[in-house]
Amino acid sequence: MIILGIDPGSRKTGYGLISKEGNRLIHIDNGAIFTSSAKDFPQRLQQIYFGLCGIIEEYQPTAVAVENVFVAKNVQSALKLGQARGAAIVAAVCGGLSVFEYSASQVKQAVVGTGRAEKLQVQQMIKVLLNLPEIAQEDASDALAVAVCHANSAGMNNLVRLAR
Amino acid sequence: MIILGIDPGSRKTGYGLISKEGNRLIHIDNGAIFTSSAKDFPQRLQQIYFGLCGIIEEYQPTAVAVENVFVAKNVQSALKLGQARGAAIVAAVCGGLSVFEYSASQVKQAVVGTGRAEKLQVQQMIKVLLNLPEIAQEDASDALAVAVCHANSAGMNNLVRLAR
């Protein structure tokens, strides 16, 4: 069962793919879609959408996990982040995938064991949990973290139950 | 030359289609995609995306115009609006269409002649300009207004020039 975690952003959208085999989590791939070469904002959204469609086609994940965002620096950055998030979620739902949303504290709880963990702690735990050679790039690490959160969540357990 | 104007919203996305023939603007259709029946937010985005894809397939517009948003009630509503806008723009760019963005004051200037016009003045002018039997529903009227703005804009004139 392959899970795609996404950390959307208008300049950089992180992605992370893991599979859950029994109780084991196995790292498949991680990276980021960079949109800085886009000539305008709609083109950035297009790059996020097509980038994720390609990843979904290549790895055929079973579910998509995205961190739920409740805060932003200001309205302008919330609008930009929202649009990137919209493009990412549309890529997932158009790929026929269910999208599961988790709060930042749920992700921290799932990865580190406390909802108040620091960012670096999460990154280090992701490295350990997924046996990575080094700490993944920030957005990719965040994407892996939300994928791990989904793998360990009730939603995932329900999916497993349904599949039996 | 058919222009699709979109007024994205997470609960209701207005659309308006006009054609420009010489200096004449002709109303084709207007309406709204309602997403209140969706079971979750990702499904709302899917409904916006598929709704607009269907409209683009049916009417084959040449360009898409969207009002640029700079303000929102708060960060939460900006995130929601941003996601709806992202889904709408992805539908347009995936349909191979160029997306043109205009500020609220550009739209008011183009429709009423002053960037400080009231909302009702814009709606009344849209009714007159497009020879509608009555004032269109609010989101649809806003979508028609941004389409009219594009039809009268330099961007549109450039497109006409390129097409010759």
C-alpha cells in the first residue's frame, strides 16, 4: 500500500512516497517540484498539477495525505498557498485518489510522539523511521512526515480493513 | 472569440461566457457551480475542477479571465478561496487556455468606467451591456464582468492582433 504525502507551496511543492508492509514503513522516493521558472502564477499551478499527475502515474499510490493548514503569515501568502494546495489536491482527486488531511500536531504526534515537537526533531525522526541516508530536504521531509502520519492513522487502518 | 470569466469560491463558483464580435459583446451563458453537496473539501475542489472542465469542453472558449484577489476576511477564508481559485485555474490551464488576471478596480473601470463603482452598478451595467433579461445572480454577474474586462483590455487586443 503506497502513500503519497504532499507539502504544497507556490514556489516548491514537496512530495514523499512510502509503502506500508505489515507494520514496516518503507521509503520509496521523495523530492520537490520547483516552479520558480514559471512565467506567471497560473503556470506555476500548472507545473504543480502536472508534476503530481506524473508522480501519481509513476508510483500508483493508494492514498494521498496533505497537512491541513490553519495559519499563514498573512492573507496574501494564504491565497498563494491555498492556490498551490488546490492544484495539488485536484491532481490527487483527478487521479482517483482519496485525500486525507492531518493537522501539524497530528503529524508531529505520529512521527515524534508529541504534538509539540520541533521541526528538526520531525526531520530527524523521518530519517530514522524511513532509514534515509541523510535528512531529506525540508519540503520533501514534511511530505514524508504527513505520509507516515497517514500510515499510522485510524484512516489508514480503516482502509486496510476495507481492503481485506 | 469566446471568453470565459470565472469567479471562484469554495461554496459557489460563478462563470460567465461572452463572445466578442468586432466591437460587440454577446452573452452566451452564465451560471454557478454549487459545491455544498460535497462530503469534504477535496471533493468540493473536484466539483469545481470537473464543472469548469465540462464548461470549457462545451463552449470551447479562447481565453479565461479571473479577478485577482488581494483581500479576504481572514487567513482561513483566504486559504479556502485560494484552493477554489487553484482548482479553477488548473481546469483552465489543463484545457490549454491562457488565464488572464484583473484587479477588482480594473474590472469596475472596464464595466462602469470608474474603478470605484459599487457592486450593484457593475451588475446593472453587465445586464445592459450584455442585454440580459434581468440582473444575473451575483457570482455569475461577477464572472461576466471579468470576462467583459478581458474583452475590452489590452491583452485581448493583443490576442486579436496575433490572430490576424
